[in-house]
Amino acid sequence: NGLRVVRMTERSLQITYRKGRAFAAYLHLSHPTGEKSARTVASRDGLLVVDYAATGRAVGVEITAPQAVSLERLNQLLAELGEAPLAEQDYKPVRAA
């Protein structure tokens, strides 16, 4: 029939803890399953690092210092990437740590 099913990886937030505190976080963006990072671009201060697939699509955002990155700053970056904002309730685990 010529149709191809593309499975998608859903957006999710993964938090890495060290000694009970959030050490880093990674926001996996929705993308075709199996699509991998081909290049990374860090923000000027290095607090946010965007992973891009070979197609140029952003596949994830690393938050290198979760305590230093506000939800507003993250959502500004997501808007620049053409992504939906992250809800306050979804960012709470990062802020609580």
C-alpha cells in the first residue's frame, strides 16, 4: 500500500541524581524511534545542550545544572526549537531536588 508506519518516541524527562540532588536532567523530545543524536549545540553558558539528529531535528535537551535553569528559560529554548512548552508540574521534580 506504500504506507510506512513511523513509531515515535514520546517526550519524557529523565533526572540523574547524585547524593540525593539533581545532578543533570535530559528532556527527550518526541522523535522517530531509532533517530540518534548526530551533533550537539551548547548554550553560551553551557547550561543547556541540544542534541540534533542528522536530519536537523532536535531530539533532546540536556540540562547540565538543573538548579540553575528556570522553567521559563527551558520553555524559551523549546519555543525556539518549535516544541511545545513543558508544564510546571512536569518540571517540579527537577526543582524539588
